[in-house]
Amino acid sequence: MNYNVLIVDDEQALSESTCEYLNMFDVKTAWVATATACLDFFRNNTADLILLDINLGDESGFELCKQLRQTIDVPILFISARTSDDDVLLALNIGGDDYIRKPYSLAVLLAKVKTTLKRYQNTTKTPNSKTFVTTNLAIDFETEQAFVNNQKIELKAMEYKLFEYLVKNPGRTLTKDELFENVWGHVITGDNTLDVHIRYLREKIEDNPNEPKYIKTVWGKGYQFDGE
């Protein structure tokens, strides 16, 4: 399931009130209290933005941020009662996008969250940018890594090259000849090779490879990538 916001904070009363408030304004929000619960959450869910406390009982929000940044490229806004400039600088240097001091105004937090979500969605869904993100699918063109539900998937070289070409040409029917030319280049290949690579990709990125929602067959013509 996809959420707009995940709150990671061990202060139950504050977190529950924040979660309720954001949901009241149609910002779909979930809450967990520990780093372990956060990692478990992302095994079955996604979130467009994370509100992360620094002190999580015996755990550190700083360490959790470092761990999340290995696979997740969504805005992380630190929320903390700690006011030291050193804490702010550390939070931003390890991958945080902003630092919000407690106690915070719910109205101001809502405005900041909505602004961040809007800016993020306008930039990361552009196929020509450095990353491409949909509800549960992401690809980093610089590192040539792909993620499904925030979990890295292993792609062979030609699988990645084919996947990247599909992602960068969304909504357009790509003929087999075009794919041969732009993915395989001058290497001699045939329909069977392309079909096998498409099948392998579907098995790795689709919830149901037999009813694909991303890589669709255009019968008699080729394939089309649906990024929405």
C-alpha cells in the first residue's frame, strides 16, 4: 500500500495527533515508533515522504536515515526537539531534506509536507531526470539501479538497458525494430530474445506478470511502458 507520509517517532501522543491531522486533510499518513518497525513497513508499503525523529528510544534516527538512503530516494524531514546546529547539519549531511524543530505547529507542518510532496512529485516523475519514481517503482539512471517497493532488484546488463529505454519513453508504442536498434545496437538478435527479456523484466517488476500494468504488449506492433 502506498502512503503519502510515514511518521517514525516514539512519542505516541504527538505522533497519533499528527497522523490524525494529516489524514484529515487527505494526506494519507501512517505511523511507526521504532527503526525496526520502519524497515518492516517498507517491506510491504511505500511512502512519498518520511517524518523522522532523531531519538527513537534506544535507536538513532540518524542511523536509520543512513540505512534508508541506501534504497529509498524520497524526502526525509527530521522532526526533533534537539536544537543544536550540529544536529541540524548532521541531519542534512546524511540525507535529510529538512529539519523541523519540536514542538511544531500542525498547520505549518501540513503546509511544509504538502509543498515538499508537490515539488518532489513534479521532479521525480520526469523520465529525463536522474531518477524516475512511480507508486512502487523507482530507477536511478546514474547508478543504474532499480527498486520495487523500495527493495533493490537485480537486473542483468541487457535487462537494465531495455528497462531504461522503456522508462524513458513512456506512453509511446515502441516497435521491436526500435528496441533492437536502441537496446541491442548492432548485435544480431531476434524476437525471441526480446520476448524473453520482457518476460524476465515483468517477473521482477510486475505484481502479476501475466497482467502487467507497466510493460504492456501492443499486439502486432511492440511494447509500451505505462509510468502512471
